[in-house]
Amino acid sequence: MSPGEKLDPIPDSFILQPPVFHPVVPYVTTIFGGLHAGKMVMLQGVVPLDAHRFQVDFQCGCSLCPRPDIAFHFNPRFHTTKSHVICNTLHGGRWQREARWPHLALQKGSSFLILFLFGNEEVKVSVNGQHFLHFRYRLPLSHVDTLGIFGDILVEAVGFLNINPFVEGSREYPAGHPFLLMSPRLEVPCSHALPQGLWPGQVIIVRALVLQEPKHFTLSLRDQASRAPVTLRASFTDRTLAWISPWGQKTLISAPFLFYPQRFFEVLLLCQEGGLKLALNGQGLGATSVNQQALEQLRELRISGSVRLYCVHS
């Protein structure tokens, strides 16, 4: 891509905000495009041994004076006899009626993964893979455009994702696989084992950032003989996304091209009887046909190209 070249317009629903790693707390950031139903915010970190409390605020703006409204205030507290969470809404400078949840699954000195899953009428929160609470909106979700993190917390990563669009592969919560920072397992080219092959309902997740001056991104599924019945390739030279057959035949995928330098993306592949469904950044993009026997005989997920990997899971 040349320096003066313009990007093709991309619908907002296809754009994912890049994750943030090891931000300094207090931390305040804009949520690109604001919040909407189907969006998920993932918080990964550690509770310090001397922690008293921390809070995660989903705010309507970022001004200091007057203080912005807070649509959802999530406030774990550790300084009492039994740790608990307070949730509330700040509107017009006044706190509303607070809601309290006991039996907090966070512990001092331990790492955690918190998912905030935003629906049409309420936000659901899971802690370390288990549902913890739900909170009905008191202000319109569309007003939220800022995330604030404050207090006694060591943040390792903040991720902004869309939920799994596949009904067949979804549960109450999407699988919140953490970002792996500086892991040798994610060096590109990357080989990820599929010891049992692929079976209906299984989902492959790949999250990555496109590097500067990219050439291609290739994801291939291979059997024991290293044959690749399934290959997904993004070509940066002609801005195409395509399935590549074992014989080299290219089938173009109709979708906006997202793979520009420094853009974050997520690929989901859902195995179903006789094929694979594809979603990019939470948007379904159809399927490719693959013989079920061939899917069961797959043993390796291989990734190559001009990307920095943050998560590979199957």
C-alpha cells in the first residue's frame, strides 16, 4: 500500500478496535463506534495482594467537569470481611440505587478474565468463565463511548470484540480466550495442533494485528500428510479474501477488505456437518464445503504472513 493511497470505506460493524496491553491505571479510552448490543469488552489482569477496590466504568463521555454520566459502574471491593461487587449508574451527577452481588470470584494476588457482554436490555458479566451478574440498563447503551478503569488493579489487556455470530457454536457467553502476550507459541509462522481433527460445533479462533507493509495472511488446515483441504488467504496486493482449493483454485469471498496495516482482526471458523462457516470481526461471511471425513482427519492449523498473533484457539 503506497503512502498516499486511500483506504476503501469499511462499515463500522466490520471494524474492531485494537487491544491495549499493560495500560497504566487510571486508564480512560474512547470506545470506537460506541457500545451496541452484541459487543463484548474483555478485561485481563491481576488483583494486587494489597487491593482494596477497583472499578470499571462505561461512561457517556470523558469530561472531568462536569463529571460524565456512567451507564454501568462495576466496582469489586476487597476491603470488607467478604469481597463483593457494587454496580450502579451515575446520572446528572447523582448515583442511582446501587445493586450488590456477593460471592465474588476474584481473589487478591490472582489473575482474572472478565467479560462484559452487552445485550439489548442488559449487560452480563462473567468472571473466569462463569456467569456472575447481569445489570439492566438505566441509560441508553448508545450513549456510552468511553471506558474508564480506576483503582487497585494490574491490567494486562483490554480487548474489544463482537460476540460469536454462529448460533450453533454459541453459549451463554462466547469463549473468552485470553490474549497471549509474547508467547513463543504465537510466533509466525505458527503451527497449532488439532489432535482430534475438527468436529461439528468446534470453533477455531484467530486474533491478530496486521503488520506494516503486509504481503499476505494465510490460514491453512492440514492433514497428517500435510495436505491442505482448506486454505483461507488474504492478499494485500489485490485486496482480496478467498478460499483456496487443494488444486489452487481461488473462490473469492464477498466482504469488505479489512487487512490494512495496524488493523486488528478476528477470524472464526465454525465446523459443521460437511463444511466450515466463516466470520470476520463477528460478521458471518458464508461457508465453504469440506467433506466430513476430511475434517476429521485434519491435524494442524498453520498460520503464516504479515501478522502479529494474539490468540489461536480451537
